[in-house]
Amino acid sequence: MFLLLKNANVFAPTPLGLNDILICHDKIIAIAPDLVISVPADLHVIDLGGKTTVPGFIDGHAHLIGGGGEGGFATRTPEVAVGKLIEAGITSVCGLLGTDGATRHIASLYAKTKALRSEGISAWFFTGGYRVPSPTLTGNIVDDVTFLDACIGLKTAISDHRSSQSTVDEIARIASQSRIGGMTSGKAGSVVVHLGDGTGHFDPLWAVIDQTEIPIGQFIPTHVNRRRALLDVAKDWAKRGGNIDFTTGIDAEPQDGGAVKTSKGIAECLGDGVTIDRISMTSDGNGSLPDFDANGTMIGLSVAGFDTIGREFADLVETERLDLETALAPITINPARMLGLDNHKGQIKSGFDADILILDDGLAPDTVIARGKPAMIGKERLLRGTFED
């Protein structure tokens, strides 16, 4: 199958100007102005009329089989439908477990990841969860990362009353296992670290990198904008070469040490000397958004959506006045690097996967090409999951 996208205003995310993009099967094979194509097969042409064309969004933190459960069995959030991802402009997604490691399992997460791949998007997952020892499928972290094709690394949690209250030695040990599995299998073996509301903040991670040989870039600390004090520490972490991940579902304004809106937090980091290549932003989609009182009792719960990624991206451009290339980095080229996918994801480039997003005038998703196939055109979704209407 050949697909030709005509008159695309390409941000790859580097601005390339008006170009045509030729796709064969699931790969980009040519990018140039006014391409003249002669192929021995059917050629489908879509004229984009100069619309802004960017890499498909990469969401590196989503609860594909649901999350929640902090308020009892009835508060377990549902599995994700692939259509929700497409409508948000997400063409690559990474799943992980949340608080609940009793009724949610790595085997189910692996199966859901494979299902999403069958339905037409790119998907991976992190083994592990809040608990230490980490839940796995094969029996250990190294083998999960090494032998499970879709397993990209490890997830753990610190500074949270729901975590296992892991010691520095335990964190170092599981991080090294993910790293070794990644080295063995040619993957990044990245370690996503859920940061809670605890006053310890980054302290266990600082200890690991100061006391061991594990490099700072092995970790992806997330939810760094959930508290003002946490974001201040995250800036120092990033300036030392570490990655930091903003959660786009956190949209409160800074007040009395509270949460920081993603777009404002990223702009603030850049103003304080953090380089854009250290920053990613993810949805935490399908996860629960619990509200706890001072005693740790849950007093409210909602479900995180996926469209927050697109809204924060638009706010980076329209409110914080970042250029498109900079605003795109945290949801394209940066997560591709952090997750070890940067040899085929995160850019509109010849030889790369044909994951392409076309934006409307308000920078919202209009048309989506996922793995070389039209998944949504003019906001009309074509790709549907097995159980979607």
C-alpha cells in the first residue's frame, strides 16, 4: 500500500516547510516538495492543504488495563479503547500498572499491549508496579525485559504512602535488573518512577545515583508537577542530566505549594535553565485521580483522560509562546529517546515509522496516520477497536 500526503506543512519536529510525504506500508520512504510518484500499485492520495503536520504523539505513561482501586473494587477504572488514543493524536503508547497489583496483573497488561498492536497502533509496557519485589510475568525483571518483546523497562514507586517504602538498596537492585535486561535485549530498560506526595521527593533517587554506578538517565521520574516543592527538586535533577516527566492531567494552578499546570511548569523549567531535551509529558490516561485528606483517606476519585496531552501542547504554543518545534519535543522526539525508540519513532523522517498527526487551526488533532494507515481523517475516526461501536 502506498499513501501520499500532499502539501503538508511539516514539523518533523524540526520545521521543514511545505512538503509531500510518501508512505509505503508502515514506513516513510520520501519527503520532498512536489513529489512525482509512479508506483506499480494502488496509490492513495490525501491533500492536506498546508495543514500543520507533526509526528504522532508518544504517551509513555498510560493505564492500558485500567488503574484505581483505592476506594474498593467498584473504583477500578476500565481498560482503554484504542479510539480514545487515536482521537487524542496518540500513535505510540506505553502501559503500566498503578496502585493495584492484586487485581491487575502483568500478564493482562502484556495481553492488552498485544491487542492494541493488533488493532493498529504501536504499544509497549513496563513490568513492575508499586510493589517491591516487583510483579513480573517470567518471575524476574531481567527476563521480562529481555524476553518479552513488548516489555520496555520497569515501573516502581517512591515517596508515596501507597508504595512499598523501598530502601535505597532495593531501588538500586531493581533498577540495575531493568538496565541489564535492556542491555541484553537492545532496549533502553528505562525505569519509570512514580513520585508521590511524600516529603522525601527525589531523595531515594539521589541516593541511588550518588552511591551506585547506575546512570541518572536510566530513570524517568514522573508526576513532577504534582507539588511545587517536587518541581523545584526536579529542576535540579534535570540540570544534572536526568529526565523529568510532567503529568498533563494535573492542571491546577500553583497555590500554597500545590500542583503546577504542565505547560506553565515546562515554561518555568526552560526559563530556569533546564534544557528541553530533558523533559517529557504524559497523560497518566485511564488512571485514577484520587484525592486524599491529611490522614491519607481517599475522599474523591476521577479518571484521567488522554486529550490532556494535546491541550497542554496547544497551551505551550498559544499561552507560553513556545515555538512548535520546542513544544513538540516532550511528546515526540524526547520520549522516543527516553524509551529507546528514537531509531524509528518520534520524527517525520525517511525510514521512520509512518506515525503522523495533522493538526487543525487550533492545534487539535484533525487527521491521524498510525503505522502507515489512516486512522482518523477530518476528525472522523476510521480505526475502531474490536468492541468499539
